[in-house]
Amino acid sequence: MQGKVLSEQQVQLKKHRIYHLNKIGFVWDVNNQRWKDRIKQLKEYKKKHGHCSMPFKYKPDQSLAHWVHGCRREYKLYQDGKPSDMTPQRIAELEKLGFVWKSDFPR
């Protein structure tokens, strides 16, 4: 398969669209943005509760509790050398917040 060659006019149009999308705050990497949003929510949780040891069931924000549980699960996979979305950078970011990898809260 051969790549499509764009004319100069098409390239300019693309640059113009990209410029305007950037100007209105278009998110190019949804996964990265979702990560940043969850980290921000976790920081707010820590500010309110003084720790990052979120229980599995946290009624005020169950979706954040599920995300925290998912981080713990992905970390375990990472430690076991299995495919995981957890990266050394994400681990460092969570640990900087004082993230608790194993929660003592009951499920």
C-alpha cells in the first residue's frame, strides 16, 4: 500500500484545521487526558481525606473508586510481567501522591 501524497493546498487546510482545533482546546490524546483528569480527582480526594487509600466502594464517587481499583489491578499485572496499561511514569506519579497499592478496606 502506497501513502497518499497531499497537495500543498490540502496540507495548508489541515494545518488550518489543526490550529483551530487546538485553539478551542481539542483533546488529541483521550487516554492521556482521562489519566490527568483522574489524577486531579485523586488529588482532591487526598486533600479531603488526607490519604490515597480509597476503598473499593466509595459512594460519593464510585467511578473514581473503580479507577483506583483498576490502577491497583494494572500495577499487579505490571509487577507480574504481564501486559498492562501501567507504566513506570504512572507508577511514579501515583507514588508521589502517596498512592496505596494494597487497600485494607473490605471489598
